[in-house]
Amino acid sequence: MNPNLQKPRRRLKGVVTSTAMKHTAAVRIERRIPHPKYGKYFPVSRKFLIDDPQSAAQVGDLVEFEECRPLSRHKCWRLVRVLKKGVSLEVAADAALGVEDKEK
């Protein structure tokens, strides 16, 4: 295997839940997984700290971010772009899962 080839960086989508820290935003990803025994779907969420040097993301924005080298103890993700400004958590969860608009 060629050592110069890098594996692609993971990219995720989530909703900004906090921008209280300097150059950092907290992003939550929500997924729906089935219960192993009963099959009912329930939400599972996870929080990531992302690097946002220009403070482009605001609370409620749907953002795309990718992994990078560790920038601090908990921060190893970088903001790629803001997809939608000020969306609700339900709309963002559907967008991250690839669900189409329910209104149409």
C-alpha cells in the first residue's frame, strides 16, 4: 500500500447546540436505531466539539463538519460549511438521515 495515500476524512452533519466557547461550537447528531429485541425505533444522540475559527455557525444551524488532527483534548473536528441557518432539531435530524420533506 502506498504510504502517500490518505484515507478520506469522515464528514458528518448535525445541529449546533452551543457557541459559548471561543472558536468552538458544540454540534449534536441524532440517529434513530431499532431496539435489538423489539424493533421499535428510538433516538440516540451524540455531541461533538468542532473548530469554528470565524464563528460562522450559530445555535440551531445545520452544519457539515469533518475530522481533523486533534486540536485540543475533546476537539478533533473542523467546520466545513453551514448547510441551513436556524433549523429545528427535527428537520435537522431528518436531513442528516436523508429523509425527504414531509410537507410535499
